[in-house]
Amino acid sequence: MYTKILVPLDGSATAQAVLPYAEAFAAGFKTSVELMSVIDIGAMTTYLSADKVHNLDTIIATEEKKCAGYLKNVAKIFSRFPTECRIVRGTPAETILETSKDGDTLIAMATHGRSGAKRWLLGSVAEKVLRGTTKPLFLVRAAAAKASPQRILNSIVVPLDGSSLAERILPTVAKWAHALDVEVTLIRAFEFPASAYYGSEDDLPDYDAFREEARKEAADYLKEKADSLIAEGVRTVSTRTIEGPAADEILSYAQTAPRAVIAMSTHGRSGVRRWILGSVTEKVVRHSDDPVLVVRGE
């Protein structure tokens, strides 16, 4: 399914929050792992005093040696899998994008983590990677990451809105469910358009009928998609319809699901802004306490 899992690390404990997930993915997907640290020379020189600039080569060599030792120690976690440690000079986001462009790469990273002289601001790095990559991206909010000695993930929550774009996540979800032996929950949020509340006192709409019709339409749609996943061999698929704003309801529901990952598709564009996030995906990625898997919709 994937040729490798790319795990960018900056040496901070918060960035390492992704490691239990990466280990589970390596086992489930039976693939190799690449641990990578980036030496951002531009950022490094920003914090150097003028009298130390002439020692830059020595400082970089020392930093590379430090990173090598750090990655070698982290690699012990992945001793069961083919693992490569890579140290690259460059800017973090651009280096991640370049390193991941070949093959079927899954990028797995924490959404924030700081160390030293703010070498990596993983919040901004993750955002740049999210908007620039064409590869699937798994993001875990470091402050909310909770490793389990039994199972790091138990379910995949899949928001659908009836569009073909949203449905493009489903083949990936089926593969993840097989590889990781997890349950799948398909959810669809619905709400009335504002125009539904406008009318004269003599001609008010039947809101209960509206609500029931919308719920039934959503439920029928989800059942159809659930049946398709079951036909592909996914062991457990459940559905849930929720009334309310989509992003808010997705975030709220995911908090009730044990050890869940939210899986979503987003818009695919070519050119400089290759990913133009939809407002729902944007809000979920920014505010979710649960890990999020984002796949670019072609």
C-alpha cells in the first residue's frame, strides 16, 4: 500500500508523539520507515552572533552529529522494520515535500513541537506540508496524543457529504481498515438552509417533516456506502447521521469514538496552491484533538 512511511522529527518530545502511530502503521502496512531531521541553516544563522558566523561549518557538523545520534536512538523503536535515518540540509517543509514526492509515501507527523531556538515550528511546517503535498498525510496533535499499550487506533471516522470528492477517501479507508484491523464509522451531518426559516406566518414549513426527510436521505446514503465497504471485506462498518454544522459535529462525534482517526479528502489543484482546503476540512484539521488523515482528491 505504501512504499515507506516518512516521519519528520525535530528532536522534541512533542514531535515524537507520532512515533507510536508510525510503529503501528509500519506493522500494519508492512512497509519501511524513514526517519528524517532537517538542518535549517538559514534559521540557524539567524540566532548566531556575528563573532560566531565564521564557525558555521563546525556548528552545522556538530548539529548533524547530534541529529544522527538522536535518529539512531529513535530507530530502535522500529527495529522490526527496514528503517532509514536521513539528515538533510534545507528548510523543513520544502525538504519534507521533496523527500516524499517519489513512490507511495505516507507522511506521518505531529502538528506542533518546538525545541532549541525554535528550530521547527511544526504547526507552520505541518500547514505548509498539508497545502503542498500530493501524498496522504497523517497528522496527530502532539498535546492530545495518548498512546495505548493495547491498540493505538481502534476506529476510523469518515465524514461524508454526498460529494464525489468526499467519497474519494473510501478506498483508502478500506485499505486502512484491513491493514490495521479497525472499525469504520461513516457520518453525515445535515442542517437546514437558512431559506428554510424564512416564510410568512401563514405558510410556515413543516420542520419536523423537513428534518425527517433530511435524516432519512442521509441515512440511506450512508447505508449504501457502508454496504460497499462491507462488500470489500471491512469487518465492521457503522453509520451515524447528525444534525448540525458539519465541522462542529465531526469534531464532537470523534471525541466520543475510542482511539479514532478522522479520515477526509480535500480538494486537489495543480500549481502553487495544489491543495485548497475546504472549510470543513480546514476546521477539522485545525481543531481536532484526534489524529486526522487527509488525502488529496484528484
